[in-house]
Amino acid sequence: MASSSFRRLDAVLVVQTVEKLRHRIGERFPDSGLRGVADALVSVASRARDTAPSLANPIWYLRLLVGFVGVLSVIAVVFAITALRQAQLETGLGAALQAIEAGINNFVFLGIAFVYLLTLERKAKRGRALKAIHELRSLVHIVDMHQLTKDPEIVLEEHTPTASSPARFRSRFELARYLDYCSEMLSLSGKVAALYVQYLDDPVVLSTVTEVETLATGISGNVVCETSPALMIARSSASTSGSVSSGW
């Protein structure tokens, strides 16, 4: 039991981790836009927890429709064979050929309908998954926008802001925490996206999830590179003063 729990993502634990991150951001930066993004991520993650497992369940009305069309196809074949034999016996070869043509047309039409209906269930599930994953992709870009102007060099060196300069952190520690939260949100966005492919074995969904994870990983790597200078100095300050050790 314990080993199997480490082979699949637990949607409940993923949501709990996202909620804990939102609380941490709210406590540290209660009025920040990042707190709003965290709220949105909690909402998306909660929806994924509730809806992703349903992707593994059959859509019964579509399956019943497919079965109905399949039965109609069999009936059409039987009817065509019966009509062909009757036409051969009663009216000769010309009528038999007409019966064959009509039977083939009906069979082809029903066959196309049957094949199309077979793909409807997968398409419906794929559409639901892709809609949620695209929302996660947007959240990843929004997190990137929030960290875009958070340059550690601003707090490491003296600078003169202009009238158009964005609001900056004055504390090295707070900047390091902000960027660290951004990195965590990016990572968790990828985990929430992975919940959908865990329940739906579809190449299009898998490819889209991989793209979101790659995007989030790439941006997170940039955030880590930005964080390193401020983080090292913030930790150095914390170890000497001991006043901010509880914030980690």
C-alpha cells in the first residue's frame, strides 16, 4: 500500500500543498498580486482534484449511442442480404445490383457514423482536460509576469528609481521569499496539470501537459537563478541576526 502511494500523484495532497502555499504567501505578502494568483491556483487545483478522476470513467450515454448505431449496422447488413436474395429471385440481376448499391450505401453511412461516435468519448474527455490545462498555462505566464520586475540586483546595489519604475522590495529577505514562492507556484502548476494525464491516456493531453511542465520548469529555473544572490545574502543576514529565522 505504501509503495503504491508513491507511484501516482495524490490529488488531495497536491491541493493541500497549494493551499498551504497560499497561506504562506498571504501571511508574508497579504496585499500582493501573487496572493490573488495563489487563490486562482487553489481554485484550479481543487477543480482538478474533483474532475480529473472522472476522466477515467466511461460516458455511458455516448457508449449506449455507439452500441445503438452498431446494432443498426448489423440490422442493415442482414436486411441488405435478405433484400438481395429476394431481388435475385423475383426481379433478376438488375434489381439485385440496385439492392446491392443501396445496401452498400447504407452500410458505409452507418460505418462512418459508428467510427465517428467511437471517437466522441475521447474527444469529449480531451476537451475537458485541455481547457483546464490551458488555464494552468495562463497561470504560469501570470506568475512569470509577477516575478519579471523582481530583480535582486536592485536590493543588492544602490539605484535611483524613475517615475515609471515598478514597486520594488527594499528587503533582501522579502525579495528572496517572493521569488521562492513564485518558483513553488510554477512547480505546483505542473503537478496539477499532471493530474489530468494521470487519469486520461491521450497523446494530445500528454503532449500539452509536457509543454506546460517544460514551460514552468524553464521559468522556475530563471527564478532560481535570480533568487540565488538575494537568497545567499538573506540567509547570511538571518544567521547573524537570528531575527528572521522563523520566516523560512
